[in-house]
Amino acid sequence: MTPHLYVGFARRDISPPPGIDLSGFGFRFGASLGTLEPLELSALAVTDGNQTALLFSLDLVGLTLEHLADLRARMAEISGVPAANQMWTCTHTHGAPETGVLPGMGGVDDDYLASVGGEALTAARVALVGMSPVELWLGCGRSFMGANRRSAAFNPRGPHDGEIDDIDPTVVVAEFRDPNQKPRALLVNYGCHPTGSRECVSTSDYPGHCRRVVSAAADAPCMFVNGAGGDVNQRFDPSGRRSAANARRRGEELADVTLAVRPHLRRSQTRTVAAASRPAGLHYAAPIDAAAAQRILEDGRQRLAAADGTAQRRRIAWHQVAFAERVLRYTPGTAPDLTVQVQALRIGDLAVAALPSEFFAADGTELRRTACSPSLMLAGWSNGLVGYTPTRRAMQSGGYEVDDAHRWYGHPAAWDPVSGDNLRAAACAAVARTFRA
């Protein structure tokens, strides 16, 4: 039987040295003391003989739009794969260095970011040179290792927004097999925050443990693509606490679901590789009023003037001042406050939709319902990261994702729910375009 595709895969270690500021938790004080589990960068190269694409997965909280543009341009120049055919996904682990997407949580180490770019170039070269014929096999499972973190059952002090199982439980599995049916590489897609530990150590969290177990069982490398998990956390232990041990259990639990799906995979009926992007306009909701912003500004300036506490506390005071100044400068308009590109990558019957936000589970479920793809992976926190895009229900209920997160992301206000609508519409259009290729 003629193989459907040609695929190559490569992995690189991107664990940082001690002393680098980590991202993801605003009140984790102190730089990294070392590495608990290695951070990984994975690269998948795929071609149908006509189009070639690169799919990356990085154990980082996210990438800025500006840094992504530079990475894509360098990758296109050196690899020959155009920027439009590159997809950069992040697992969003909260145990990785700050990259500039959450400026209030730490300083960016430019040398580290440069090294990550270098490792990506190396991985792409290895993957492109190592491409060999494969068939693509696809399937889905379900997992509730994640939980609606806005529910009363998960967070009694939260907004009580829905039930604990109100998530997107879909686990999408893609396996590339050589002509002898031996696995060459696997992709696993699930939407959930990797927030297992607040310790000052770098960690790949549950995605790393999932990859480890799946790779060992399949005797092939595994790439993890995080999905629509903006309002989803991994379930904590019975005491309600996060821990590195609990992250390991949840990753292994997700791996077990993945491995249970493998005997039931179906072969892709097509071998087309295609990529498409569509613009989506993001709009801010109404910011806090000027009087409230002025009070925040004065308080932050007083904290900075006192110059006491740790460097992290001073950074949070600076972040407070910067937020208030943004609000006071902001003037609402009729045009989108930001326009982003939503990309879809097609590999045979599989589509991967990259969403540059913390995409909520309900929006992910709706996108799965409306997208014209036999099998769909949602890649949240991907191709840049601009913050949470809350749903209408979330905006009505409030909570961290609505009231506070935009401050850490460098915005004057939360994104209005129409922003999520626009992202979904752009993703559907991009996926549809690839299936007309």
C-alpha cells in the first residue's frame, strides 16, 4: 500500500539554567532553583510531496506575537518552510521561564529565548532531513483528569460558574506508522492548564509525564498539543492541593486514555498537507473607571517609593503602576483593538487549529461542532498568546480570567466575548480552506 505522507520528528531539551525567572504564577517569589522534569521542544515535519509544514510544541507558557514573527522569519529563511506553513504551539506549563507574555511575573532572559530559537532550528533540520513514508491513524477518547476550575466544587471561593465536569474532555490521538505498521510518532491533544506546582523549579508538568508514558509504551516519540483549557485545571489530590506528584498522576492518567485509544484508531483516507490563516478582530470590554485606575496608580507608586521587600514584590508594584497607566491612556474605538491570525494546519484527515489565547472549553466544544474536519485538534496558547478570551457566561460571573488576568498580560481590560466568537469563526474558515486544498 502506498504511504500517505512523509514525516520526520525531533526533540530538544530546552530546560533553563537556575536563576531564571519562571512564569505563570504572579505570587511565586524567587527565580528557578533547578529542573524537576526537563522542558522539551518537539518538531514534526510533514509533507505530501507538494506542501511541507512544520508543527512545533514547546514547554513554555507562551510566546509573544513579536517574538513569534521573528522565529517564523528565521525558520523560513533557514529551513525553506514558509512562515504560513509553520505552527508554533505551547503547552503553557507554569514551570517554564518568562517569555514576555506575562511581564508582571518576571524578567525575560534574552539569552535563554535565543537558545530556544536555536534549538527549534536544529530540531527542524533534523525532522526535515529524517522524513520517511508513513500512514496517519486517528482516534478520540475522553478524559476528566481536568476540571472546570470556576465551579463551586473545584473552587468554593470562585465564581461558581458551571459544574466541575463542564470541560472539553476530548482526547485526540494521531499516530504516524511506517509501512510495517511501526509507530514513528504520536500527537496527543487535550485542553487543561499545567499548573501542578508553584515551586521555584522548571517542570514540563503533566504534559511531560503524558509524553513519557506514551513514548515508552509505543516505542516512538510523542508530542503534546494543549487545547481549549482556559478555564480548566487538572484535578488536585483529595486534599484539594496542587503538587508535582499530582501532576505526575494526572499526566499518567491522560497517557492511559491515549494508550486505550490506540487499538481503535482509523486510517486517514487522505494525504493532503495544507495550511491557511484567517484574521480575527479582538475587542476590549469596558475598562475600570478613571478614578479606580488613579487609586491603583497612586498605591503602586507608593509601594515602589518604599522600595522594600523582594525584587518580585517590587516587580508586582511596577506591574500595578503599568496597568493603571494603560487604563488611563486607553481610548475605546470602533475598530478591533488587536487583529490576530488564526491558523489551521491540515495533515490528511486531521486539522489542527491554532488559537493565540487561553481559549475556554465551551468555545472549544462549539468549534469542534462547527468545524468541517473529520478529526480536529485545538491548539490553545499557540502562534502567540494574548490572554484569556472569556465566554459570555464567564463575563457575567466574573472571576480571575475576567477581573485580573488581563493585568498580567499587559492589557487595559479583559477581551470582550465577541473576541472568542471571532476566533471561532476565523478557525472554522481556516479549517474549511485547508479542506478545499
